[in-house]
Amino acid sequence: MDSLTIGFIGLAVLVVLLLARVPIGVALGGVAFVGIWELTSPRAAWGLLANIPYDFVAHWSLSSIPMFLLMGFISYRAGLTEGLFRAARVWLAGVPGGLAVTTVGGAAGFSAVTGSSVACAAAMARIALPEMRRYRYDPGLSTGVVAAAGTIGSLIPPSIILLIYGIFAEVPISKLFIAGILPGLLTAVMFSVMIITRVKLNPALAPDRVPSVGLREKVAALGDTWPVLLLIVGVFGGLFGGLFTPTEAGAVGALLAIIVALLKRSLSFETFKMAVSETLQSTAAIFVIAIGAQLLTRFLALSGVPEFLAETLAVDGGSTLLLVLGFSLAYLVLGMFVDPIGIMLLTLPIILPIADAADINLIWLGILVTKYLEIGLITPPVGLNVFVIRSAVTDIATTTIFRGIGWFVAADLVTLSLLIAFPAISLALPGLLD
């Protein structure tokens, strides 16, 4: 049996294992180990299994992942972003569906200090859902907006997904971070426009508007946003000002989050312990999947599958759009069944050589991949953010949440179309760093 056949058989077995709900890290590593054994020798397979995990985890740039996660979990557990939501609620009080639009704005701000969509959705469920239920918002709209707004955390820096993508694709993390800003804001604007339009056409979705307040109250509410603003300015001001590297930015952000939480007197030992525990669990889960992906990358390289696909699908500039649309379809389908980081680490060994052969800008591709994964977080049957919301509101059916999320998926598809049609949305800001 030739190596190419073994490679494709390995991919087929991997799909079967994923459909059988085998943990993705185990599936990736197991298929890769057996495949390398068949392609080379048992000794080579054991040697790679012994060396690759350490070589990968010991990579200095990966230290930023637990640090950014720690910053996010401390911000969440210490309630550093609640003032941001309150300020947004005051300023958007007179807007149709104002609380839902406020949730989108609050999620965009929260994303700037977490980088985790799930943490963002969990925080907004705790902060925003009780308010919308108090004002009798439609259950589908209120839960849908919280689940969808949480996905903004994947794009607005510091994004864990962009960070991992940058490490695997070997592109500058700082450029990826700044490239995610405009697409993230565009996503927030599209969600907000859709909400306002729906509520205007059907006021029953948000029957009671929050009373408007005067300018003095609005200005006073801005004072509650200082924790988030301090973190954003501290981390991104230093990052883009050249004071520290993207790898060091995670540690600076975590330290700043601890200092701000102590200044607010909202960081107890119990809160800190919970944040550290969640950081360790999330980091371990990411690293196990990433190690499996590294083994799979080595297996596929030995089999020649990426080179075969790159040669088969290599396209000229006029057909690049068809290739990107093919990526889009594949990611949107995978997003219905596999968790976002798992999808990315599963597919990057295959799509990066193809994208390189087609001369696709890897910064732009990173933003598109992240957007695909965002949509996967809210599409059935495995929309992770939907189940995060479901755990917070046990009296609302999962089907109700998925029905409400449909409008946001439609808005996301429009945003994705704009990002594909106009790459400058993603590339304009990174171009300023050249």
C-alpha cells in the first residue's frame, strides 16, 4: 500500500472516530501514531510520540495562551466588565431593542479582555440575561443575542484562536490581532442593525424599553468602564507601542487584571483559585488537542497528502474565490459537529499548504477561519455557546435558543461574505504595521 493511500485511510478513520465522539486530541494523536508506524517503523513512531509533545509545549510563544486565559478568567470572575455593560445600557436606553444591542456592545468590550468566546457568553448570560428577562424580551431574542455576541471574542484581540492560528501558520501575532479589530466591530454592527430592524418591525420582541436618562447620568456611567479601558490601554498600548512582544503581552494582561481586581476589591482568594483552576483546565485541553494536531501534521507530511491536495487544488488568482468558498463550506459543516479549536487544529495541516500554493494571504485566511469558527459556535447540533446559555437558563428550551440564533447566523453569513469580497477590511490595519 502506498503512502498516499495510507494518508487518506488515516483521514477517513479520523472522521469515523470524531463521529463516534472520541475526544479529538486522542483521535488526532492515535491516528497519527498508527499512521506513522505504518509509513516508517514502530521505533520511529514511538520516537516521535516521545519528542513532539515536549518540543511543542516547550515552545516559548505558547506561554501566552495560559496568560491570556488567566487574564480573561480573572476579569470574568472578578466582574471587571460589569461596569462596561451598565454604561452601554445607559447610552443605548432609547434604542429599539436597546438591552440586546447593549449585550452586543458589552460582549465586544468583554472580548477585548478575554479572548474566549465561551467565557464571553458565560459572562453576558450572567450580566445581560436577567435584565432582558426583567423587561420581557422575547426568549429567543434574549438568549440568541447572548450566545451570538459571545462569538465576537474569537475576533477582537486578544483572541486565543488567532493566537493559536498565528503559531501554526507562522504569521506575526501582532498583525493577526490588529487584523481582527475591524471584522470584530463589523460583526457587532451587523448584529446591532439586525436587532434594531427586527424590533422596529415587531415591537413585541422587546416590549418595554429601558427609560432614557440625561446626559449627566450618561457621563457618570462612563466612570464604571475604567477597569476595561485600563486593561485595553495597558495591553494593546504596550503591544503595538513596542514595549513588549505578543508572547509577553499575555503575562502583562494577567498581571494588570489582578491589579485592577485588587483595586476594585473584587478579587478574593476563592475567586483567584477558581480563575487559576479554569485556566489550567482550558490550557490542558488546548495543549492535548494541539499535540495531537502536531502528530497529525507529521503523519500527513510523511504520507504526502497535503502536497497531493495542493497540486490537485492549486488554482490561479481568478479561481481563488472558489477555493475560499470551498474552505467556507467545509468549515461551516465541521462547525456543526466539532469544537472550534479542534476544527482549526484538525484542518490547518491540510489547508495551509493549499492556501500557500494558491498564494492566499495567510493573515486574511486567519480572519476567515476565525469567522468560520465563530459561526460554528452557534450552529446546531453542537453550538457550544448555545449550551453555555442553556446551562444559565434551564427554563428555556434549547430549540428556542437555536430558533433565536438563526437570525444571528444569517447576519454572520452576510459579514462573512463582506470579508471574502473585500479583503481590505481585514488587511487595512495590519498594512499600517509594515
